[in-house]
Amino acid sequence: MTESLAGWLAGLIGRAPDDLSGFERALTHGSHGADNYERLEFLGDRVLGLTLADWLYERFPGEPEGKLSRRFNSLVTGVVCAEVAREIGVPAHLKLGKQARDDGAASSDNVLGDVMEALIGALFLERGFAEAQAWVRRLWDSRIDEQGSAPKHPKSALQEWAAANNRRPPDYELVDRSGPGHAPRFKVRAVIGKLAAAEGEGSSKQEAETAAAAALLEQLK
């Protein structure tokens, strides 16, 4: 395990870490032991946020704060962090307790998003901000390029559609909550009066509301 982890990390960050312990901790779920990724996640979240804020400020010099915020918020979601984690092969290296593994934690957006941030935190401690920043830029580069105009959050876009079409504001109803505590699933219905409704799912209520709003916007096009 140690050799394969070292080789995997060397491929990701250029060379094997001098000390594997931080990266092992970043990959350890609370179900596996008390020495887990939570503190590193806290640190990595801040490194990720500063890196992307600085990058967007530099990359889009003519944009006002509101548009930069929309870009930023779309890039730091748990879903995006989980997508990056899957792309680099994180699930194969997770340390999970048996119940958490049986419950599907290795494919949970919540878990993978947190672990991705923890790995950023571990790299920051190992090699400093410059290398952590460069790594985030490599991993998020295609996502920056995919953004044309600043993305509008689906809930904001749905609110604006309702106002422009003289409809009542959308309501969001929690339909279902399922799954274990470390990997919950939420189902939410977005409704505009008696006009239309659509459902969305996510690993948090906020993500489910966003998915429902996006689905309803598709219906209304």
C-alpha cells in the first residue's frame, strides 16, 4: 500500500513526498480512525479558495466582483472537488471502515470532495503554497477554460425567469432524505405555482435545490 501510494502521488505531484503521513491522513475517513482528513480538509479548503480567487482576479481583469464570485462559487463546490478526485484516482486509495465502504462512501461526493481538499492541504504542508497553488491550477485548468461568461447559479436564474414572466417565486420542497450520515442523499422538488415542477438530487440539500432549479429551467426553455 505504501509503495503504491508513493508511486501514485509521485505521478500526481512530480515526485514522491518526503513524508507520506500527511497524505495518508488526507485519505483516511473518520470511520477508519481518529487520525483522519478533517483538519487537513479545513486547511486545503482555504488554499483552494485563495488559489482560485487569485487566479480568477488575474484571468478576468475586467469583471466586477459579482461575476467573479459566480465563477468562484461554481468552481469550489463539493461536486467539482469530487469530480477532480475521481479524475486523479482518489477512490482507489481511500481508507474507509467496513461499514462506510459498504455504504458507498468511496463514491460519495461529500467524502471525495472533502478528501480532495485534504490532499491540497497535505501538499501545502509538505511543499508550501507555491506548489499547492500550481497543483490546483493544473487540476482545475480545464474548468477555468470551459467557462465563457460568468455562470449564473441555477437558483438565481430561475428566480429571474419567474420575475421576468410575472410568475410567483419558486418554492423548494424536501421530498426525501436517504443514506448514511457520511453519505446522505437529498431529493428536492422545485415548483413555480401550478405552472411547472421538477426534482433534483444531491449530497446536500443545497445541491439538490440547485439540481432541481436546473432541471426546471430546462423544462421552461
